[in-house]
Amino acid sequence: TNLGNRSSLPAASAFACAVEHGTPEQALDFHDLVYERQPEETPGQEAWSNDDLVAWGNEVGLEGDAYESCVQDEGFVDWAQNVDDSAGEAGVSATPTVFVNGEQIESADGTIGGTVTAFEAAVEAARSS
């Protein structure tokens, strides 16, 4: 997981709970809030609790027993772990990582801008073929 601890999995699970029990806007707002409050990466130290994730969801309008239970029970944590495992098996080791037609797009210069440029070129090449 990205934080060198288990915090990313409950956060991904909570995001799926937000998608399931809220509106698309609430889910995106929740996503942005979690990233905004992400602490420095400290291996072995949990970044947030499920109570934090519930409270942050409440801040963006995600309320109700179904949402809270989903977050507290980590209702989508197995899905999140499967995604994490699959990404690792595909060679993903950082974000952003982009694939076009099954090929990983790499930035020539290691920057987000370089990734965008490489992505645009790969999409154009895929359209032309």
C-alpha cells in the first residue's frame, strides 16, 4: 500500500462506500478531502482511523447508518486489496500510472507533464492504428 502501512486500504474501501451510499459529487469531494488530509508517509504508523473516514464523509454530506457501517466494517477492503495486488502484479509502483491498450505509459522526464505528453501520444497512436 502507498503509505507504507495499512491506511490506504481502509481509505480506498471508504471511497467505495462513498460511491455506493452517496452522490458522485460527494464521493469526489470525499476523495479530495482524504488526499488533502494525507499525512507524511511514515512506515508502520497509521495515517487515519475509520472514525476519521466516517467524520470526513459526514463533512461532505455522506451520512446515515449504511455509510457509517460500510466504512467501520471496511466493506470494500477485500476489493481494495485485490486492486492493490493486481496493480503490483502489473508492475505499478507509483501514481500516476497509466496504461493504453495494455501498455504502461512512462514519462520521459519523470514528471506529471511528461506523463501527460506520453499519454496523449499513446492515445493518438492508438487512434491511428
